[in-house]
Amino acid sequence: MASRLGMTVRSMSSSAAAVKPPIQLFGLEGRYATALYTAATKMGQLDSAEKELISVQNAIKGKPQLRAIITSPIINRTLLQSTLRDVGAKANLSTATTNLLALLAENGRMGKIDGVINAFKQLMSAHRGEVICEVTTARPLSDGQRKQLQSSLAKFVKSNQTIQLKEKVDPAIIGGLVASIGDNYVDMSVASKIKKYKELIESAA
């Protein structure tokens, strides 16, 4: 399997060996995504590949029966590969996107397509200088709070980078927020403070 994946990566990126991805990803999904990134860069199809794969991901997400068919372990790989190439041609998909789908089908890895697409999104986000910051609050942020938070978080990134907020709501934190950006983790939740005070009171008893 390792040799087959190696052949897959080389077949997609052999002409783009000099391209250096903005971040290093690991695992099967990361290797496929990186191969796509290097190949699409060489072909000038990065933006097209990203838009197309997001559309593919949304289409599969909205059609459970389609997902079941393309990820079925009993489906003929050669037939699926040929079908996906035909679909790519009819839909005017970029060569990079079509090749990725065909290779996933050939290797029986269509079940990994969401992971591959998400990994490619990470590469594209880094390519644009975006830094993902996951923020959890007890209630949805207002526009004013969001702008203030982005301004504060900007101190943690380089001048040529921009903050991309990934917001989550969890009433269990009561108030405040929990944020993670890169290697930095900040817990300013009310729940965390209550726990700390409780531990101090118990230790003093």
C-alpha cells in the first residue's frame, strides 16, 4: 500500500517537485492533499481545484446515496475511475481535480475524500497566509465582539498573516471564551475560573 501511495503522489506531482507546500501535513489524507497542491500549483489550477473540491464535498454531503455508491468497497475501481473522469470532463473540472478523484477511485480511497479535501483546505488557507483560530464562547459573538477579538488575536500572528475565526458555541463554559491559535491556548472561560476557585477553597479547607 505504501508503494502504491508513493506512485500516486509521484504521478500527481512529479512535474512539480520544486513546489514547496506552505505547511507540512501528515497521514494518508495529508499526502494526497500535498500531491494535489504541488501538481495544481505547477498547472496554475490551485484556486480552481479548491472551488471544485468544495463543490464536490458539498454535493456528496447532500446526497447520502451518492456517497454510499462512490465509497462502496464492492464497486469496480476501474469503472468508478472511468466514470469520474467522464464526469470531470463534462463538468469542465480542472485536470488537477479530475486526476485526484480518479486516483482516489483507482486506489479504493474514495472513503477518504472528505479528509483529503479538508487537508487541501488547510494547505490553501496557509497558502493565503490565513491562521485558523478556534474560539468557543457561551453565546454567539456579536459583530463588535468579533472585530475586537480579531484585533487582539492579530498580536499572535505575523504581519503578513490574517486571522480566520472558527467559532463554536458551548453554553457549558458559562461566559468568557476559550481560544486556540497555533501553539497558543487561552482559557478565559467563567467555568474555568469557577473550577480554579473551587480547587483553591478545597485545598485551603
